[in-house]
Amino acid sequence: MTTLITVLVVLAFLGVVYAFYRMQAKHLKFSTRVFAALGVGIVLGAIIQVAFGTASDVTSQAMSWIGIIGNGYVALLQMLVIPLVFVSIVGAFTKMKESSKLGKISFNVLATLLGTTAAAALIGYGSTILFGLQGAQFTEGTAEAARIAELATRQETIENLSIPDQILSFIPRNVFADFAGTRATSTIGVVIFAAFVGIAFLGVKKKAPKEAEFFANLIDSLYKITMRIVTLVLRLTPYGVLALMTNVVATSDFEAILNLGKFVVASYAALIVVFLLHLVILAVIKVNPLNYLKKAFPVLSFAFTSRSSAGALPLNIETQTRALGVDETTANFAGSFGLSIGQNGCAGVYPAMLATIVAPTVGIDVFSLEFVLMLAAIVTISSFGVAGVGGGATFASLIVLGAMNLPVAIVGLVISVEPLIDMARTAVNVSDSMVAGMVASSNIGHLDRSVLADEELVVEAK
């Protein structure tokens, strides 16, 4: 009987998938389909949970089949991370018209990414204090216990690393291993290698322009092919979001979520303040925040629903260049660097909040200036190397908590609300990379304000 019910649930889900396929065939707007998938997924998941419960065999079996679509979509996004980062950064060098501005572009992008991360850490700290979460005790259930055990194993691989050791770990000793994604810091390893390839290209361009032109054409071809693959994957987003949200809601422990409600509210409050900071930065460089919101909405909504900064990279770069007036070189740098450096949500707000919550439980005064300064510094430094895919926030939190000699169990205790918070974190991450691109482009005088002012120029995924 259980198998029959499971089959019926899966068939019902496939029927909904077909309905979304028909919506695509009728050329309904991408963002409309994505948000519809988000809503329908929530409803389907709630129905399954109410009808069968989170721990039933029907729910477990049905989610394993539905997970083929959801987890498969995430796997495809992860597949694209390394190729995207490499061709985007090297392509930024090959398309660069004035190599003399390379240093200024890099400095402005990195300064914005890291500066906003430090600010995000302080905002996360402030939100934790404001909501009275410091020293809070969270309930540990079966899922949390399993997660804590898993985190303890992961922590063993980084607990003996000092901050200098962590910085050294970013250097790609074996670039082929990093292309295979064998390390937690593989993404930034590829970023560093790609930067060296780009700098080498600029040197060859002066001495052997014919060979440099061949290489530039090769990278341009790889870039276009990679982006075509990205387009194919992005078309699956509504189906992936539908499956992921169905699974999240169907398997979520709502009692645990209610217990962690204060933490969720505090997290969203901090993330909203960080996003408002982005708008203030744009206002400082004389960019209309409302105009930015309108043009950035498609990519931010995609980031929110997909929970993947890496998956949003092509739409991110395209939005910067075609709708926000950022020059192509800066957009590629900002988008790619933003995947592994200074993610405001995952590497800024989140680890700072967890550290502030758990610190009083081991006798640390979170109101001391020493703690606040150390927290901001460690969070900023540790934000290097956080990949823009699922698990990045966990990795950042483990590094921060380990560097501050704090227990890591807190990361496992909030597992019930991870997906809910991760959606907003990802949108803030992507926003920060776009803001970094606009700031850098403005400071080198390449921001095309006529494109920025044209309200009709809005980019959507196809």
C-alpha cells in the first residue's frame, strides 16, 4: 500500500511539472514561473507533510524520487561553478582594453566586497544583541544530532589551521585538483590560477600578439560555449525550485522552525539592513537605488529561489553589462570574485551571528570591544574561499568558530531553518557582487550611466 501511495504522490508531482512545462511552452515570463514554482512547491510540501507526516515511509520514498529533479538541478549548478569562474576571469583579461586599470579595478572590487563583509559581520552581531540571542540554547533533535556529528568530522580538517595557514591554503598547489573541486577552497584556488593566466596573457600580448590573439579567441569560444550550457541549465530552474521547495516543506520540522523563529527573524532583519547598506553605497556613487532594484530584481529573485550564487553568475554578469552600465571587464571580475570572496550573507552575517550566540556559553563577554573587533576581522579574512554553492555558509561558520575557539554544534542546531535563511543570504551575496561591479566601474570612469538610466533595459533568464 505504501508503494502505491508513493507512486501516486510522485505522479501527481510529475503532473505539476508538466503544467510548468506548458507554461514555458506558452512563453510565460521566467521570473513568473520561478515564483509560481516557489509557491506551488510550498503548497505541495505542506499537503504531503499534513497527509503523511515528515517521518513516514511515503514521504521519505516520494522525496527520494522528487529529489532526482531538485538535487539533480543543484548538481548541474555545481558542475558549472569551476568552468564559469575560470572562463569569466580569464575572459575579463582578454577583453581588457586598458591593462593599466587592472589594479584599480581589482582594488575597488575587493575593497567593496571585503568592506561590506566587515560591515555585514557587525550588523549580524548587532542583530543578535538586539534580539537577545546571545547565549541562547536551541533544541537538539535527531536531525540536529546527526548534523552535529557530521560537522565535528568536517571541523577536524580545519581546526588545526591558524589564520595564516588558512590564507596559505587558498594557493592552488595542484590546480588540477582544484579544477576537480577536491578542496573546500577550490573555488578561490581557481580564481587565483585564472588571475595568473590572465596576467600572463597580458605579457604575451605585448611580445607575441599573434599567439595572444589566438588564445583570446579560444577563451572567447570557451566562454560562449560555457554560457550556452548555463542557459540550458537555467531553463530547468522552475522545475528545480519546485522540487526543492516541495522537499524542504514536506520534510521540515515546523515545531523546530517555530522554536527557532526568533533566530530566523533576527537573520532576516540583519540581511535586510545589509541590503539597505548596498543601496546607500549606490546612492553615494549617484546611482538611483530604485532604478537598481528594478533592474536587479530578476537576478536577485533567481538567487533567492535557486539558493546558488554560482548559478546566478551568468545572469549577474549580463545584468551588470546590459542593464546597469558596468563595463564587461569589471562585471566579470566582480561577478567571479563575488563567488568566493566577501559573501555578505553566507560569510558575513551568518557566521557572525552564530559566533555571537555561542560565545557567552563558554564565558566570553560579547559586549567587549576586543570580541567585536576580533569577530569582524576574522569574519572578513575567513570570507575568502567561500564557494557560492550549498554549504558555503557552513564552511565559513566552521572557520570562524574554529578560529575563535568556539564550539561548532550551534551550526548543526539551526539546520531546520537553513534553507529558509539561505534564500535571503544568497540574494544578498549576489547583490553585493553587483554593487562591487558598479562601484569599481564608476571609480574608473567606465560606468555607462545612459544604460543605467534606460528603464527599459532589464535582463531576464530565458
